[in-house]
Amino acid sequence: MAHVRYGPRGETEIRRTSQARSTLPDIWSTGVLAVWETDPEVVAAVLPPPLEPAGRPLVRAGISQVRQPGCPLGAGSVAVAARHGEADGWYPLVMPMTHERALVGGREVFGEPKKLGDITLRTGPDGTVRAGLARHGITFVEITGKVSGALPLPPPAEKLDFYFKFLPAVDGDGFDGDPLLVHCKRREKVRELESVTGEVVLRESPQDPVADLPVRRLVEITLGEKTGDQRGRVVERVSAQALLPYLHQRYDDAAQAHDAPPQSADPLPQSAGATAPGSA
């Protein structure tokens, strides 16, 4: 019988895949990072319980080009400073990625709010920098400026992000099980870091409303090269009812997540043009 690729894989192949995943080489990225202060009440409004605002109402936007072997990746994130118990970290609201491969591990394993998007990062020989996050034809975050000088390299550091891992219920009512709060620790190394003098522009986007996090005071913009890895752990199960009002943060159309299965028992048309349920 010919090799059937959808068939089960053997233990040796599964073990080899697991070992390769645990010994990934350093993957370096070039990225722009902007941090600004916004309105405290806005940060409080976007944080699902049990997350709480941190000491400062900070927003962080990162835009990077990742040099993955054979599969370059554009990656972005917009997050707000948050706290869970005694732990300070960041709560990402949206994480645009340029291809599907980057979405799977983040969304399904960690609960990251990743979505397909367009990433722009250009640097000129004169030190100019232009970076943007775009979805649905709208560049909803744009960072522009000019390199103003080298910065001291920070030592390797550990950073913490908060995610909620969940699946909407099959019957359209709530979730399939209690959502999980995930602590994701990222260990980062930086080999180049420069200060950028510039600005952050937030544009109105119905699907990515980061314009609701206005720039009240720009803290810093930096351009750098870094690498790192991440490890996540589930710290607690959270109230489904408490998280449900924030479901729209994850989906462009929250109604899709609440829709019940089709009521019709009619069979699907048997033709080449048949459309699978939910694919429209």
C-alpha cells in the first residue's frame, strides 16, 4: 500500500518531532518596540478578570521580522500592562502574524490571540524606520522615526505574558469547559539595541480597535535584534461567565463564536462546489 500521509505516525517519528522541538536553535528577529502611557480607565476596561491593571497604564506595540529558516515571519503584538496576583506582565490584545504556521502553536497551545495580518518593517541607510501592523486593508498601528543612537545592551531577561486558552462551546452557549489562564514566560537575549526618535499613529479599525488606547505620553521607541524562547503553564481555571463578555477580543466576528450549529437536517449537496459548514 502506498504511504498514506493522513495515517497514524509511528512512535519513532513522534519522538523525533518532540526532541527537535525541545532543541530549537536561536532564531533572531529585527523589531521595533514602542511603549506609551494611555488612560488608566481604558487599560482597566480591556482586562478580563482575574487580571488587574499594573502600576502604570502602559501599552506596548511590537513589530518584527523573524528570520526563521526557510520560512521568514512577520510578527506583531499590541499589549497592555497587567497584573495577576503578585505577578506583573503584559496582556496582548492582538498578535498579527503573516502566515498560518505561526498561528497554530500560539493559539492552540498557549491561547495567544494571533490572527493573520500584514507586517511592515523598513529601515533606511539614513536611519529612518517605518513599521506597521495591518489587517483588512487598514494599517491600524504605524511607528515611524529615525535612529538617534545606540543603547547599552540589557542582560538576558525573563518577561511574562498572560493568555486565556478556551474553545467556544459546540452548542453556541459559552465555552467547552472552563477557560484556562496561562502564564507564558519568555527568555530574551538582545545583541543590538538603538533608540528611535519618532511617533506612534493609531488608526481606526472596527476589527482591531487599538485606537481606543490613545498615546498620552510616549515612553520609548527602540529598534533591536533579539532572540528567545518561551515556556507556558496553566496557573488556574477562570470563570466562564466572567470571560464571556471579552470573547470578541479573540474573534473578528464574535457572533461566529456564539452561533449554534445549523438546525437543518438536510444533507449537504454532493458537488464540487459544496461549502463546508462554517467555512463561509
